[in-house]
Amino acid sequence: MTDRSIVVVGAGIVGASLAYHLAGHGRPVTLIDAGLPGSGATRASFAWIGRPAVSDLPSAPLRYLALDEYRRLETELPGLSIRWSGSISWDGFDEGPGARTDDVGALEPHLLHPPAEAVHSPEDAAFDPVAATELLVAAARNRGARLLTGVLATALDHQAGTVSGVRTTAGTVPAETVVLAAGTGTVALCSGIGIDLPVEPSPAVLVRLRATPGLVRTIVATPSLEVRQLDDGTVLAPVAYGGETDQAALLGTARRARDRFAASFAGAADTKIVSGEIGWRPMPADGEPVIGRPAGTRGLYITVMHSAITLAAAAGRLAASEILAGLPAPELAGCRPDRFR
């Protein structure tokens, strides 16, 4: 491997997007993960993507690109299956960019107690985050990237502020640039070289149910119930973390989600529980993405964000462009790690 090589640590959807956008430009790219692609927080994501309402957040320029970047990826990767179903929301969950509608029953004919009015965001979409991650990784490999799975990154190789590789359970992987897309694991890797990254794990529960196909047509979002349904009948329902520490507690949470779903949709009485799992999402202290090179270091680039699913396509392209060309992307100006200094 040449000294122009790039190593991406973390094969969730952000790392996979980075590897895809970095590969094929004449520089060796290696993607490493302790598990399989998409097996961490990505797997437990509801994977709802949308465009924000008018926003003054520092990350707004990046967030406004999210849907356009996924439509770009659809043209580049025909296997990327995004369901552009739109969403409806109400009762305090209705601050999106959509328009108010009083025809909720037409959008969701199986909804038992439709509100008189809701916000309809027809641009919103969702997809299988693991399948998308695997597709991005496969495309990166077709462009020449190398994938190392079952390899845990334990520390960064560095000297005098310059990072020169990653120490792993399989040995040291040298690189001119190390890109950290390891979610909550990014914190410890940065700490090892004296960088304090204020990112905490933010747990959320994702319940999978099996119901009659076709009960839910859009993404439905209220404070008491968020659901979307796949073509095979699988219903995904994200639930706020309630301190669950074992499978029995997760099963109790899944039962409550199933009961709410069954009480909300006609024909859902025989809905069965498939699984419940916790995703440990990386949450920066101010809720904003952390993307860029930390001041005082060479050879290191950080990408930590929520929501990673929504931002993966845009952040992957823009960050890869910065790494390869060395020119700052204006859309990332509000996301720099140095704001915490």
C-alpha cells in the first residue's frame, strides 16, 4: 500500500458512503469494521429521510442536500431501493416542511382514528439501511476499495500530531489519511491522541413487527406511534429508549409497540413481534454533525453525526471531495470539530 492510501474506520452507512465516494480516484482505500457492514447503529435505524423545514442550524446547508444526494445515488446505483412514500405527522410531530392536509384517510385508509388535519410531506422517503450499506460497500469494492471485516480498530498510529495509520486486532494499517466513521467508537480513538470529542451514545429501540402487507402506505409519525411498512408486511416502529437492559425488557417494549400499532390500524389485530433491538447512535453535544480535520493534526478526518442515515449520501460526497482535493466544502462549514475547542 502506498503512502497515499486512505483508511476508513467504520462500515456503517456513513463509512460505506465515504468508501464509495473515495474509491476509484487513484488512491488506495481500505474500509475496516469490527463486524459486518451495517451491523452497528445503522441496522437499528428507522431510516426515514427528509428535507428540513426552514432552519438556521449550522448544518442546514448540508441537510437541505440530503434528498437530492439520495436521488443522485439512485441514478449511480440502480440497486438502491428507496421508497418515496412521503410521510404524515400530527400532534406535535408536525414541524416538517410539508403542507397541511385534511385528507389523511385517503393517504392512510387503514388508519382507525385519522386526525382532522395532519402535515403531509410527499418528498419524504425510507429504505433498508443495511441493504443500502452493503450496496455502497460492494460498489466501493468494484472501484478498487479493500474491505476488512472482523477487524477492531484499537488506536491511531500517530507522532507529533500526525496520524499515519490505524492499529487494529489484525495489525497496523498504514495510511496517509485516516477517516473515522466509527460512530460512538470514534470518541475513544480520538481520546487516544488527545482529542476530546463531546459525543455521547444515544440509545433508541427499533421494534420489528409482522403484519398483513399494505396496512401502512406512508411514514406515519406521532408522539405515541411511528411506523412504516415494508412490502413483505414487516412493520418498523422506533421507540424511545426506556432503560431496557435485557431481552425481557425489550420484549415488553415490543409488546407495547405492537399493541399501539394494532389499536391504530384496521386489520392489524394479528400482528406478531419479530424483534426488538437497541441502536447506540452517536450524538454530538450540540446535536450537530462533526465533520472535518481537527486543528493541530495531520492525516485525520472525523465524520460523526445524527442522523447518519439522512446525511450519509451528502456527507459522503462532500467529505470525500475535501479529502481528495483538499478544498473545503462550504456546506460543511458549520460542522467542523474545532467548534468544541
